[in-house]
Amino acid sequence: MKKSRPEVEQYIKEVLVELFEIDEAELKPDARLYEDLDIDSIDAVEMLIEIKKTSKKDINPEQFSEAKTLNDIVDIVLHL
Amino acid sequence: MDNYNNMESLQLSAKSHPANTLYRALGTAFCYALFGLGAPMVSIILPVVNAIPMSGAQKKQWTRAIISKSCMFYLNTMKNLGLLTYSIRPTSTIAPKGKIIIANHPSLLDAFFILGMCKNLCCITKSALWKNPFTALIVRMADYIPNDCEDFIQEAKKRLSEGENILIFPEGTRNYYDDQLDFKRGAANIAILTESDIVPILIKCAPRAMQKGEKFYSIPAVAPLFSFDVLKTIEIKKHIKLDSPKTLQYRQLTRYLIDTYRPHLTKTERLKPSDAA
């Protein structure tokens, strides 16, 4: 069953809080991953692995690395 | 430490004579020229070493020894000219095995000192140095790791397991003031992913000299004193929660590294990044 946008968004937020010690209040949809949330490229790889594990679907790493904001990640996961 | 502080206050209270400032300005210009001549000199010696029939591993050791001695020679020339003084503790050379060497980064000379004082040091350098005709042979023969190396962690792991040490400045670039401590997570990333312990070196430079954003000809009022203190080796497993996600371990260890340096560093006047253009 396809998940709704709010469900996916909530899931991504949980991943971000768990992996990167980010305060959930900072997680606005347009929050920039690298500038606002202090995520780096090594972090992004770990996030990709984590999302793959849960969704059990393949994610194109190049597409994932182009994601700039929380919203971009939600879009990628919604269209898997 | 007391000795250092005494010397520091002595130096800071000393008023520089204009003739002394002029002398040191000329000396500094001479040393820039010496570096300009010295680096190509190394490039002339290396092909000779390269031609000696010995194994690649031996050539690497020779090359690193030549780099190390050249750095010390260069720094001692500056010392003998009265342009700087330095102290290295506990000894003038250290020989760790398979460690990540980290240091705070106040000055342009930091890497020279660490290359001079640490045996079997592998540097991570800009990949552009592999293409520059003046530096290509040096970085190749010293077998440094280019920063665009594809399988970087595997390469670092291999080197560390062979007893080489890898130098990283966690700040990534020279800082603007002593207690800035804006450590990136790269050093912690590499230490955790290669399961290597960390040797922290504490650098002090008073008054601050050859710092980021400064014109190369601007020199401090008195000759700077550099001190290099090799701090206690950090066993990384003691400072990370092994059952937490790697991403959290990187953050835990980075915080611990900052906390290791913080008590040693006091506030200095801030050079605003905007002044540095």
C-alpha cells in the first residue's frame, strides 16, 4: 500500500532525528539538509542506507545526492 | 605549560624595536624566497632517489624522511634568523604507528612542524598537486593520498594497518582565532571507519602569525613562539557508544575532540572572516 505524504514526511523526520540528533522543531519542509541541518555527504550515505532498509526499494544514489531539502527527500521516497 | 605562559607574557610585553621589525620583515622575505628555491631543490633530489635501485616501500620511506628533514631545516633556518622560536614536547620527534594525527590549525607553518616532528606521516593532499609539475613527483614518491581518491576509507585503512600515520586538521583550514575550534567531522569519520586511535597535537602560536587572511608580508610585533604538545592518545572506543548509529558516533567523537582542545586554548582577538577576502 502506498503511503501518504504526511506519513512519509513523518518517517523521514524520525530518521533525521534518530541519525543526526536534530531537534524536531528545526525540521521544516524546506529545511536545507547541508546548510541548515549540518548533514554532510557521509551522513547522507548513512541516511540513504537507512531509508533503503525500511522501504526495501532501490534508491538511485545520484538522485538522492541531488536532494537539497527535507521536502526533496520526501518526494524521492514518495515516488519509489 | 607554565614555562610557555611565562615566555608568552614575556614576549607579548616586549616592545619591538623598529630596526628589529625591519630585520624580521627582510628575513621573512628571504624565507619565502628560500621556500621558493627549496621546494624545487627537493624536486631535484627526488629523481636521484627515484633512480636508486630499491623497493617502492624504501623509496617512500626515503622520500618522507627527506620531506621531514627539509621541513625541520627550513624551520630551523627561520629560528636561527630570529624569525620564530619553537618548542616541541615531549620530544622533538614522535613515531606513532597506525594513528590518526590531528592538530588545531592557527598558522601556515603547522604542517611543516608536524611533518618535521612525526615519523612515517601520510598526508591527504589536493589532487591538483598530482598534476602540478613541481609537486607531482613529491606527492607520488611520498605516496600521499589525493583527496579525490575513490575508495578513500579503504586506502586509509590499508595505510594505517601498515603502520603509517595520517595527518588531518579537523578544522579543514586555518582558523581565525585560537578558541574557534570549528572542527568538521572528517577526522572522526576516518577514525571510526578505520577503527584507529587518535594522537592529538596542541599547537599554540603567540602572537599569532602567518594566519589565514593575512597578507604574507604582515609580520607580528615580535617573533612568534610556536609550541607543539603531543597530548595523550585518544582510544576512540572509550568515547563513542558502539551500539549507536555511526552518524551519532561521528558526532560524539567530534565533540570529544573539541573538548580535548578547549581547556588548552584561550580567547584571542578575532580576525573577522570578512576581513580575509
